[in-house]
Amino acid sequence: MFDLKNYIQERKEVIDKALERYLPKPAGPEGKVIEAMRYSVSAGGKRVRPILLMAACDAVGGDSKELLPAACALECVHTYSLIHDDLPAMDDDDLRRGKPTCHKVFGEAIAILAGDGLLTYAFELMAHDDLLKNCGSDLVTKAIYIFSKAAGVSGMVGGQTADVLFEGKPVDAETLAYIHSHKTGALIRASVEMGAILGRGDQNQIERLSSFGTALGLAFQVIDDLLDVVGDEEKLGKPVGSDIKNQKATYPALFGIEETRKRANELKEQALSALSAFGEEAEPLRAIARYVVERDR
């Protein structure tokens, strides 16, 4: 059996060390916002997106250690989205990963700027000399395009916008799928695609891994919805019930708990099916797909 717990721990340590190395150090007039950036990035987290990038790279025969600036860029964008998501104007959450949210520690103005700083710094990392030297400008340019679309109005920002606009309003299954596939799914799919591209995968491998990422990203948000209803607040490190409080569109609200579990399992099977042409080199991705659906945090 593949030891996913050990795999994730080893990869997380590598990514955490890279984040410590690549993120700017607090100094000068901008020191406070850098401190807030580093606080939020280092406040825990599973590093799912960077690990997916590295696992996808390895699955196509690449060297994932060469992709660390891109892995850090993904975590920067993910963390920026959480900082802004927690703000009073959005979800108004006090806890994230078991710690006070960025705006509770640094104030709203610095938290907004910290999110802006992380988003911008992500693209500085994508253009880092280390990544260009390891992967070449052509592949990095393709990865940046995918990353930009996934993070922007065609992806995460677009999904978040729909999520805000439909609060407290009736939502059908198609709209819900749009919100989830863009708000959460787009960046997860992009993580896998970027790993495949920067790892020099062929077109068939990239397309299969893109399909895997699409199913996995949607499954991830479906389970997040479920955990907000049935999860343990201590394990999650954040309050439960916020979706209900904010009248958010969620799978449990629309379909009920049992149908939500069934949908998550269907998506897991779709993800695993997309990896059928891969051998043992894709075992980490298979294990992650199972974990995403079976997790309790």
C-alpha cells in the first residue's frame, strides 16, 4: 500500500522550506505587509496544490524538485484567496487553520494588502530564474497562462463572484457546479496541468491529467461543503456552519448529505479513471484522490 501520510509529510517539508527561502523577509516600510503574508502562508495548511503540481510532474517522468518556485506560487495564490475570503466583506471568519485570521491579527487594510502582495508575488515566482533555467521559457509561458486563467475571472475570481451574488438565492445544480468548478476546482486542475506541462509531459498525458484535476477539484469542494455541515470544528481548524449562516449555495443544501457523499464518490471514480493509462508513477495522485473524498478535515 502506498504510504500517503509519509508522502505528504515529506513533500510538505520540502515545500515549506522552499516557501521560507523564496518569500521576501520583513524589512523596511513594507515589512508589516510581508509579515502578514508570511503569517498566513505559514499558518498551516495541507499544501494540496503544490503537492499536486509535484505529483503530476513525477507522473509524466519529470523532476518535481525543479518546479519549487511554481509550487510556491500556487500556495501564494491559494493563501491570498483565503485571506480575502475571511474578510468581513466576504465570509467574516475569525479562525483559519486553527489560528486567528489575517485581518484579526493585522487589521483589514494590511490583510487586503497581504492578499494583493501574495497574488502579485506568485507571478514573480513563476518568472523566477530558477524555474526558467530548469524548464525553459516556452513551458513556463504555457504554465503562466494556465495559472492566470485559473486564478482570475475565468476561474477562481469568477467562481467567487458567483458565490457572492447567489448568497441567499435559490441555486440550481448547473449554477452550483459552475461556482464550485471555478471557485475551487480551477486552481486544483491548473496545479495538475502545470505539473504535467513543466514536467514535459506529452499531449495525451496532459489531457488525462487535466481530466483528473477537473474531477478532483470538484470533489474537493463537494467534501468541503459536506464538512461544513458534519465536520468537527477542532479537526477543521475553522468554524463549521458558516455556509448555512451566510446562506451559501452548497451540495448538502441542494441535494442532502447522502446524495452529496454519492456525488463525491462518483467524482473520485472519474478522477481515478483518468489515470488508467498511468502506472505506479501516478500512485500518489490516486492516493490523493481517495484521501480528498475520505478526509475529515
